[in-house]
Amino acid sequence: MEVLFWVGCAAAYDTRLQSIARAFSDILIKANVDFAILGTKERCTGDIARRMGDEALFQELAHHNIKTLKENNVTSIVTTCPHCFNMFKNEYPAFGGDFEVTHYTTFIYNLIRDGRLKLPEKQKREIVTYHDPCYLGRQNGIFDAPRDILEMLGYEIVEMERSREKSFCCGAGGGAMFETIQRGEKINTLRGEEAVKTGACTMMTSCPFCLVMMEEAIGSLNQTKGTNMATRDIAEIVNDLVESSSK
């Protein structure tokens, strides 16, 4: 196989987020990428366990995953989740897990650049805003690939008040996605307000966790403020618009 698609817990189990995994799989098929998944052999990378202080569980998961990947002769991995991407890139090497890992936005950008995906005829599309996932942007410096893809598809991007290196968290990282806010405003609501203020039609992101948090926040703001902003993952948009270059 050319690459292993690491599906991740969120895109495997959450019914809304499964559309991201399906969309990216479709894109790989359109580009004639020889890929595989681990299926039931895949376990959580342990990101949330480690962030919430359960180091023992994290190391158990990490060792299991590294052993499974090596047993299956995996050398190259692509992920749709920035949290999984960060774990493979920056934390698994300490446990002997040295793999080439790519986030799907970089992978798709390279497929387009190399002519393996056919872009639609250039046309001006809606105005969108892009939310930088923490573990993709600030932690790993990937800011351009997602934006380049959107611009190649004809979207006009208007930035939020805080973006790129100064972007603002959606509120899911560090295990906070599974916590109940006890006081103050919810972080995703604050971020959702920044997105709505741009006047964009759609808020785009490239992280399953971010999509969940922003859909909740923007959906609520649409009801209370009378706005009509949509939320989508870049993989969903790309799959809707690109075709196989072999057609």
C-alpha cells in the first residue's frame, strides 16, 4: 500500500464525523491512492488520556499501536485528526514509533499539485472563514495547505479576528470536549461569535473535534442571532467538487 489511513476514534464512532472519513476515503479512491485501514486493530492514539493525566493508559495504547503498525509493515500514515497527527509526529517517536505522518490537508494539496485530482472549472464561490485547529496550526505550523485548497476550489477566505499563529481554541483540546463548563462562557461559543462576525457563509475546519464544537456553537448562534452560517470539514467540500484525474 502507498499509505495507511488512520481513521481515529472521532471519525470512526461519531455518526456526524463518519462523513469526514467517508469523504477522505472517496478522495483517495478518486486519486487512485493504494491505501488501507487497520479496522478493528486500530486503537485510540492516547492523546486524550495523556492530556488528562492518565500516562499509564497512554503508554499502553501507544505501545499497542506501534506494535500493530510495525507488524503490518506500515511506514507512511495519513490522518484526518490533528490530534492523531501530532501524536504520531511528536510523541510516538519516544516509544520507538518512527513513521512518516501527514495530515490530510497536506496530503490532498499534494494530490492536487501532482495532478492526481482534477479540480472543477475555476469559478467564484461563497465567502468562507477557516478555523485553525490548535494541533495542526500552532503546534505543527500547518496554516497554508488548508487555505490553499479552499482558494484552488474558488472560495474567498475572510479571516477571523484571531487566526493562524494567534488562532483561538475551539474548546475541545486537552480532554475539555468531555468536560462540562461550570462557569464563564463556553470557549466554542466565543469562537463561534468570531466566525459569525466575519459575515462568511460557511466556517471551514480540518479537525473532527473542532467540527463538533463549532457546529454546536454556530448552530446555537444561528438560532439566537438569526444568522445562517454553515459548518463543514474541508474533506467534505473537496469530495463534493473534485474528480479523478483519470476521467
